[in-house]
Amino acid sequence: MSIFPTTILLATDGSEEAQLAATTAADLAQKTNSELHLITVGPDLPLYELPEHPAEFEDVLRKNRHEAKEMLEQQAKRIEESGMSVKRLV
């Protein structure tokens, strides 16, 4: 039994600090033969935020989710370019 994890979960927000964490996590995953999972969360507005404009609210949610997914894909691509495979979790 290894003392190293078989799965590493990396939470990212696309920031400079997240880039450093991604490099470190990818390196650790590669050295320990661990699976690297990448997750992000984006801003969601509470349901009461725009009660008089539900269509606008759905548009804002859709935009926020799209931006979070796009950022996740960019981060995953950077990691994959370094030779690691990544599992994406949104």
C-alpha cells in the first residue's frame, strides 16, 4: 500500500495562484502515478436575486456557467500540454 493518493483533486479559479497549484498537482500526480481531477465553481446568483426578471436571471446563470466551463477547459488544456491527463468536474 502506497502512502500516496491514487486521486488528486485540484480546485481552480483560473488565478495565478491556481496556475502554481496546477503545476504542483500535475507534477505530484505524475510522480505518484495518481489520477488528477480538476474542478471549478463559478458564481451562481441566489434564486431571489432577480425575481422580477426570471429570463434575465437564467441568462446570467448560463453566462456564468459558460465562463466557468471555459476557464476549466483552459486550465485542463495547460495541464494536458504538460503531458498529464485530466478528469474534469464542473
